[in-house]
Amino acid sequence: MSTPAALAALATRDAVRVALTGDAALMGLVTGVLDWAPEDQAYPYIHLGDSFETPANAHDRHGSEVVQTLHVWSKYRGFAQGLEIAGRIRQVLDHQPLTITGHRWTWTRFVSMQTLTDPEPPGDLRHLPMTFRIGSEQPPA
């Protein structure tokens, strides 16, 4: 087996961001897809959250699985807006190919989504964390 490729987490985050920002329907629903959101960021938006990478090697090649968390933030009264955005994110990513620089995409699976209300006063923030599991392999030399 050859030397392992670089970690897949950063390249996978970039591929997810490119896929999301490349979808006109999704971009019509949000103000941005951000790695970091300033305090004055307009709602609703998507934040690229935590990445968790584990090896997924085969006998003849290196591979990785990245669990990528996305956060949908909304000030809409109720969850309808956030759920519409989350639904579109799932359409864009679940079982859809990604271009992961330095790696070969193998699969993307939707894992979970939860609806939360920020308990801090005034309690007007809706938060929907979503997770996706993304597999990749080191491309052949």
C-alpha cells in the first residue's frame, strides 16, 4: 500500500461548500454557506460545522470517512423555513457525487437532522444541525 494521502476533512468540507453554493435553489433560500459567521450575519444561513474523520482503508488503498456537520440557522417563527432548507441540503448532498481534491469520492449518506430552539432570550433562533457521512479513497497513482 502506498503512503496515505493528506487528510480528507478539509478537502471534503470544501467539496460540500462548493456543492451547496452551486445549487441555485438552495442559494435562493439562504444568505450564505459559511465556515465562520460574523455576529451580524443575516439569517437564514448555513454554517459548516465540525468534521470528524476516521480511516476507511482497504487492503490495497487508503480511504477516509468524514462525518460533516452542517448547521442551519433561522429566525423564522417555527421550523418551516429551516426544514425547507434542510430538505434542499439533503437533496443536494445525499447520494450525490462530490469533487474532493486529492481524493476520489465514493459515497455520501445523510445521517441525521434535529430541530432546536435557542433557549437564550429572546428565544427567536431556530437551529437545525445535520450530519452527513462521506467516504473517499486515495486515487490510484
